[in-house]
Amino acid sequence: MNVILVHLRTGLTHEALGVIYQAGSSTIGRAIGEIRPRLAERGFAVPQRPGLRLRTLAGVFACAEAENVTVTAAARRLSRVEAFRRARCGDGDRQRRSWSGA
């Protein structure tokens, strides 16, 4: 369990965690793959809001809206991803579509 928490907090690669915990990177990856869905299913607790757990991105945006919080970085990231998908998976007119990445 410590390996998974360290991975989620630091973003260290499976290889780096394998060196630290003296395990193979595939073992680390398998452990993370088993536990991560369980953590996501349980949701993420919101400080100062006992009992509230966010389980989806839509839930995060709804909570932010209810609290009158603007989520600009995530919204910008999502719009970039959507623009990229439209450009990549569009109607075949890829020459006129471009993704600036800005």
C-alpha cells in the first residue's frame, strides 16, 4: 500500500519505485493497477465537507460550481484535449484543422 501512496503523491515511475522498494517494475505496476480502481471507486474526500466524496470529474465541476469556484486549469486542459480529439478524429478534413497546444 505504501508503494501506491508514494506513486500517487510523487508520480515516481514504476521503475524508480521498484528500486526503492526492491521489487520489479511489473510487480509495482500490478499492485497500482489493482488498488487504483478501488481508491477511485471510493471517491476523494473533500476537506471541510465531511461525508462529501467526489467520484467523477463531473462531480468535481459540480462541487466547484456550488462553491462558486472557477476551475480554469482543468477546464483549459479539457478544452485542449477536446480540440486535439476533434482535430485527430474529425470528419477527415485534417488539413484545415490544427491544434496549437496553447
